[in-house]
Amino acid sequence: MTITGYGVITANKRSLDLLEAGIISTSSKDSTPKRLDRIYKALIKLISDTKPDCLVLEKLYAHYRHPTTAFILGQARGVICLATATMNIPMFEYAATRVKKAIVGKGLAPKSQVQNMVANTLNLKTLPKYMDVTDALALAIAHSHIAGVNL
């Protein structure tokens, strides 16, 4: 199973609140076109259901020793970009270090620290089961700070 995490928050001048979070899962046994179709359809439904103001993605970082990983991630990102264009949703991208700096104050903060700050910021009683969900929520929170929602 391969997963794509997502997180939808509401942001206003007083608080950030969790609206919805979860994963879009695909099976590694399925063909690439079938997996990409699953991601696309799930994202279109999510956008239709939640009506977000924008979508935020982490900038692609891939090590030169793992070009296949970059290629696979690029395909999924392409489908996500297509969904945002189809649904006329603005898209923003941030590097992981920029997200960590916005959330924790340090661009090289460990994932556990980011996870705790996400849970704290959104008043979550438990940490998300998947780190991909935490990452998605961190992107949403970081964008709210960077875009200027004054809390």
C-alpha cells in the first residue's frame, strides 16, 4: 500500500481548526494508471466536499541516487496539479525546511517536533496515525502563517 496524506484546516484570526484529515491509499499491485486515477478521483471528491481556498504541496526533493522515486512522486504530483487546475483551486508549494521553520522555528527540526507542534496547534488529543497526514497538516498550518492569517 502506498499512501498520500491530506489535511484540511480552517484558519481565521483567532484559531486554526482541523476540518478533515486522512489518507488516499493505493495498492502497489495495481498499475500506475489505475493508482494515479485513484488519487485523482479521491482528490476531486475531497475538493468538492471541503471546498478549500487553496491546495498546498511540499516541494519535491529527491536524492540523485534515487531517480525512480522522483519520477514516481512526479507522476502523483502531476495528477494533484491537474486536479487543482480542473477544480480551479490555487496551489502553493513550500520546501520541507520552510514548513518546519514556520511551524517550529527551525528549518531542520525533527519530524517528531513538527508532529507535536501540529497536534498542539490544532488541539488534537492524539497524534495522527500516519506521518503523511502530519506532513499535510503541517503544510496547511505553515501556509496559513506564511499567507498572513494573524493568530
